Amino acid sequence: MKDKEDIRQGLKASPKIKRFLDYLIMNQRDARPRWYVRLLAPLYQHRGSGSKVYWSARMDTPPYRRFWLGKHSVIESFCCINNAVGDVTIGDYTRIGIHCTVIGPVCIGNHVNLAQGITVTALNHNFNDTTKRIDEQGISTKPIVIGDDVWIGANAVILPGVTIGSHCVVAAGAVVTKDVPDNTVVGGVPAKVLKTL
């Protein structure tokens, strides 16, 4: 494991090598890894014992970022997992429901249940310079952390920079823009504390 991490750090340290590898790995028109990278993904992704990724899940996980799936965790059908701009770590006994999107850097704890259609994105497009098109202004990322024993209801959205504590519930359809303390139920747009457990 140490050797893989050393190689990953070496690739990040050299911009020329990173650009060349990015060209080999990423399909510039589709903004996702090339077919042969996706085919080889199980060789460089960590998948814990008993874990399962359904065949229809879109795993955009280039090898220069970390993807970690804990033991007995499941990524269900039609999910999109993307670690191109930040590592994605999913703990043990965690379920990512149908049609969820996870864009790193994201760290999801153990025994977490994401229902259907949830978006967890640490990526945002810059847009403040009105003299440039939005697609010319680049992106920014703020890590998202989801603690242990969390249930997130269907169609919720978790925005960049949010930390959700342990033993929390996020109601269906909520948009979480601020940190959620441990043992809390939140809901609404934007999400507000509904109850303390």
C-alpha cells in the first residue's frame, strides 16, 4: 500500500508527467476515464471484502486519486462516483443508493445509508469573473465529511465543505449548506436543525 501511495504522490509532484498521464487516462471530450482505464479500474481501486459495485454504476476513478470502498459496502445501480478532483473514501457497511452522485474529495463513514438520488459534491465551478465564460474560470473544491451511522433521505443534496457528524439523519429533499453536529436531524432548503437525538 505504501508503494502505491508513493507513486501517487510522485505523479502529483510532476506537472509534466501528470499532464501526459491525464491525456492517456482521461477522454477529453467525454470528461471521464477512457474505456481501457475503466476496464482496469478493479486492479487499482481498493474494494473491501464482501463489497459490491453494481455493473451499471459509473466509476470515474482515475488511478492518480484514491478510491476506497470498505468491507461489505454497496454502490447500487446507476450511481456516479468521481474522484478526478479529490479522493473518495467510503467506509465499511455503507450503502450508496440507486442514482446517487458522489464527487470528491469526500469521506463517508461506516454504517452510512444514502437513499436514492442523492448528490454529494465537493466540487463547484468558479463564476465571479463576468469577463470570462464560466467554463473558463476553473473549479474549486472543499472536502465533505460524513460521519458514522448517518442516514440521508432521498434526493438530498450535500454541498461543498459540509461536515455531517455521526448518528445524524438528513431528511429527504434537504439541501445541506452548513455543518451538521452529531446526533441531529436536519431538513429543509436550506437544511435546518429539526431535532436533537
